Amino acid sequence: MPDAAPSAVMATSESSPAAPRHKETEMSAFEWFLYFGLAVVYLAVLFFFGIRTFQKGHLVLGIFGIFLPFLWLVGGLLPDKHPQPA
């Protein structure tokens, strides 16, 4: 009887994989279109706010925004550093 228990444990540990395996699936055409479209919109918005940050005179935010893009959003939404008289 004592010999049966280790073999049962051994059989279950050998049959189960160490890590779960994920089924590889290919992306559909819709997913490619969606991800590509979202990436283009993201880059366009990021580029727009990056340019606006430099145009508004926020040089430091513009430079650091290269590494932390959310700073371009902040700099693009802030008012001009040197507003023009009307």
C-alpha cells in the first residue's frame, strides 16, 4: 500500500505541464485594422501636442516629453508662456 501513493502522485505530476500553455492565435484583418488605426491616431495626437508644446514656449516640457509623452499633453494644454498682446 505505501508504494501506491507515491506512484499516483508521480503520475499526476508528470502528466500536468509545469506552466499553462496558451494557444497561439493569428490576428484577424479587423484586429490589424483596429490596432493600426489606433496607433496612427495615438501618434498623430502625440505629434500634435508635441509641436504645440514647443510653439507655446514650454521648452523643458517639450524636451522631457520625448521620454515621457504625457508631458507633451500637459504642455500642449497649458496657456502660452509669453502671450501676444491683442
